[in-house]
Amino acid sequence: EVGATGVTLATIGSAMNHQELFSHFRHLLIDECHVCSASSGMYKAFIERMEETGVLGMTATPYRLASNSFGCCLRFLTRTRPRIFHRVIHVTQNAELFQSGHLAKLEYFSVPGFDRNQLRPNSTGNDFTDSSVQQYFWKTNFNAKLADITRRVSAKRKNVLVFTRFVEEAKYIAENVPSCAMVSAVTPPKERAAIVSGFRSGAIKAVANVGVLAIGFDYPELECVVMASPTMSLAQYYQKIGRAVRPHPGKASAWIVDLCGNVGQFGHVEDLYLAQDEKGLWHVASRGRQLTNVYYGKQYSPAHA
């Protein structure tokens, strides 16, 4: 709220517990607004009680996963039903941020030989099944290949952050790559903090992580991301690469090393952009290919937008 009392910062949990303190606010700004569900949850309840308040959302990933009888797709936030956000008032395209130097230069290296056709979608269609990924990893001796790639890039980059899907791969890398540690959801907080601290200081050269450093991990000096987890999720892909895009005076570029065909699926982050169709409906695209509001690569029907 901008005014005599300035700006009040709060998490949604604390705001919900003291909603009476916000009743006089005229403006509500929500960061990472793609987490807001218009169907249920704390954000929905809080916003509904703030009847006369204007709501402004900010996000780099303006879409949410949705499923229905047509299948599964990412829906642009202004095209969900029900919806919280009804119109787009400002867009800064990724290309602008890279060209202006606000984001670091990226270099992409796709390791050939990964066959995504061997994987199977899960029941919701939003990603691959664990069983099909595990079976393919075992059949192709994926762990050994990943360890070899990690050793090679560690010799050329100051630091390396590896995203794995399962704890097994992370453990294997930590045991077979010099100066490498691993973290996962079950790593004790103190141990995780020590590993992250060692990584930042340079005492640890590489960290293999399982689902814990994809969001909110800010380390501008990061020079290399290795993607060892195949995904059908644009949001996951974007968040992981996002760890390397922070600029830093000592970083000429960051490497994105992809072992799982993710870059081929979604394209370069620099090429992602927001666009409108002939009816003025927004979507995310890459090099002319629409990535949101489509079902399994089939054009999304405006009748169901």
C-alpha cells in the first residue's frame, strides 16, 4: 500500500492471519503471481475479502497448469476460468533483458542420444512418469554418462549446478565426481546450508540437487547448469535455467548443458516471448511455436480458452 504509511510487505500466510489490518488498502501487489489459484487457496480467499482493492500481479512465468477432458496444458493467467488476473498491462520480453545486459549471456550445449519417445506421460499429462524415466536411465547407463559430463564441465567452469530427478543420480555424481556434493529434500537443514555455503565460497566445485535449488537460489556467479532431468514442464525448465541468468562482473557467460532434450523441446530462454493472437488472447511462444494454451502439441481451441 503506497501512501502515508508507505509499503507493507507480508507473506500470504501472515496477511491471512491479520486480514483486518489490510481492510483499508487500495492496492495489492503480488510477486510470483502465477502461484495464485483462482479456484481455491489462501490467495483466493484473501483477494475475495479485499473487495475494493486493485490487484496487480508480477511474474516471469505467467501461466498455470490445467487439466480437463481435453487433456493437460499450461494456461496463460488471463485465460484461466475462473481467473484472478483479467488483463496484461506491461510486458518486458526476455530478449530485451538479455540484449540490455540485465541477464547474463547463455551458451547451450545439448548432449545427443537421449530419446524422449521412450518416456511416458503421467496420468495428468503434466510430466513423465518416474518409472519410465528410471527404466530409461537404467537401460542407457545414464548415471555414468552424467558423471562423465559433470567432470568435464567442472574442469572448464568455476562452478556447476546439476539438476537431477532422483536421489540416486545425485548420490552417484557426488561419489564419482571430485569436489561434488549433493542436496535433496531430506538433507538436514544445517548440512544443506553448509553445502550451499561451500558452493558459494568455491570450496565445493559442483552440487547435484534434487528439487531444492530450482526456485529462490540466487547465486549470480553461477557459471554452469547441467540438466539431467527430462521434463514436460516449461515452468520447471525456465526456473532451472533461471539460476544461471543472473549477471556478474566476473562471468562472461553461463553454460546450459542439457542431457535430456529439454532445450530441443522448449527452445532457448532468450527466444521465449509473450504474444497475442488475432483475438487479442495472450500466450507464450518460442520462435513462432506456441507453448501455452495448447494440448499435447495440438492447437488449443479458443472455444475453451
